Amino acid sequence: MPKNNEVTSKKAASAAGKVLRDPKSSKAAKTAAASALTQRPSKKR
């Protein structure tokens, strides 16, 4: 399985969270927001 190196920025994560909490958001918008939030954060060791 390929590694997911993409990172969701804090700004994008905040916007996605607002979409997911909004009951008036469309299903497509919620799907896109959830997709953005499933990206792995960068982990520095």
C-alpha cells in the first residue's frame, strides 16, 4: 500500500470541521470535508 504523505493544514481542517457540523451542508460537501480530514498529519521524530 502506498504511503500517504499529504498533510491537512490547520486552516483546511478547521473549515472541514465547520462543514461537518453544519446541518445544512450537502452530502457532497461533507464527503469532501471528511476526505480532507482523513489525511495523515506530519509526524516529526
